[in-house]
Amino acid sequence: MGEILVGTCAWTDHENFYPEGLPPARRISYYAQHFPLVEVDSTFYHMPAERNFALWVERTPPAFRFDVKAYRAMTKHERREERGADLPLDQVFERFVSALRPVRESGRLRAVLLQFPPWFVCREAHFDYLLYCRRMLDGLTAAVEFRHRSWFREENRARTLRFLEAHGFVHMIADEPQVGDGCVPLVPAVTHPDLAIVRLHGRNAETWYLKGGTSGERFRYRYSPQELEEWARTAERLASQAREVHVLFNNNYGDYAVTNARELKALLLGDGGV
């Protein structure tokens, strides 16, 4: 049976979780007292700095683990001219990988998360782009999350999963509302023997396509005890197929993510409560 680790997507916000007056620089240390894993999502919005990773490694215990979200230019969330610099894509990947050096050398980087936008549909050119990403991230575990239903339609699902497995990608299992084509169905499949990743976005159909506002508003959803029990069973099934399972809560409204993460941890430990 593989190890199941529960955490959240980012650690900086989480209303009412941190002690009053705790300096922002100490939040990751406090977070790491409660959870063994975090997704670094600030790297999606800004090219990461090696110095930041060095500090995060220093401020967390040796067993603490990181999944790092790829910079948005790497996953086609913006056009080249929007990056603000005439930087070839190869160099974007190289700079990103170079910044990861402290967390790589510490042995605590588990995966680079490639979350693609809804317009990244299932077609040959995009299979080719995934292979390009695989080459540029050589030596790193790469995980893929799709945001367009075409990848898992009946006629494409088997091919998508075979492709991910054949090329050493981790399939990121997404839980999200089922509204239109800009989402994917729940596909709890393992494509990498070392790692399975679950990202829980909540099931708020009304806000899934929200424009503007905050991500907290978009993912305003708290999982019920019954839903968490289902996820505990799913995580255990995944752990029978992968050496490590990451369950990451992205329902980052108020304290929903940390609360649900604590509740799921308790269920997995057999405590039956927080």
C-alpha cells in the first residue's frame, strides 16, 4: 500500500488558520506542522526564483514535500508576446527548471504540475506539445491536468491514459463541477507507478466559469463528510496502485481547504473526526 499525503494548493491565505500576528515568512513553517505536502501555485503567475525555494526548504522539515505548478507560459495560458519579454519558450523552461534546484537537491520535489487551459483540446498538435514538455522537463516527474472534456470523451479516454503512461506522465485526477466542455469528468486512473495526484476544486457549478473576482470565489465549495468518506476510499484504492498519493484541496475559499484537508487526514488515520 502506498503512502497517502494530504495538503492544499498554496499555503499563504487560509483564513483563520494562522495564529494572529504570525509573520507571512513563517506561515510555511506553521503550515508544515499540520500537513506533509503543499502545492506551490505562485509559480504559475510568476517565474519562480531559486532564492525562494531555498528559503522554503530551510523553513520546512526534511520529510515535507512540494509539488510545483508550472509557469503559465509553459502550459499555453498566455501568448508569447504577453510574457513581457522576447524569451524563447525553451529558455522559459530552462529558467523554470533552474529555479527548482534547491528543492530538487533536497530530494523533496515530487512533481511539476502542468495544468492546461480549456482551449488545450485533444488533438495531434497537443499530443506533440506534451512530448515537448516531457523533453524540456527531462529528469523531473511531470503531472498533467486537462481542462477540456475532449481528452476523456469515450473515443479518446483510453488513448489519453495510454499516452500519459507510455511517456511517464502522472495523470492528475481532477474533481470539479460537470458543466460544459471546460471541465473533465472524474477519471481515477493511475498512469505512473510512483505517484498519483488528486486535485479537489470543489463542485460549485455556478462559479466554475466565473470571470474576474478571486480564485476563492470560483472554488467556493466545502466538501461534506459523506464526500470526504468517498475520497478517502478513492485515495486508498489509488494507493494500492501507486507508491505515493497526493490529495490537494484547491477549494481555497476562507478556511475550506485546510478544514477539508484536516477532515480527510483524520478519516485516513481512522480518527473519524478533525
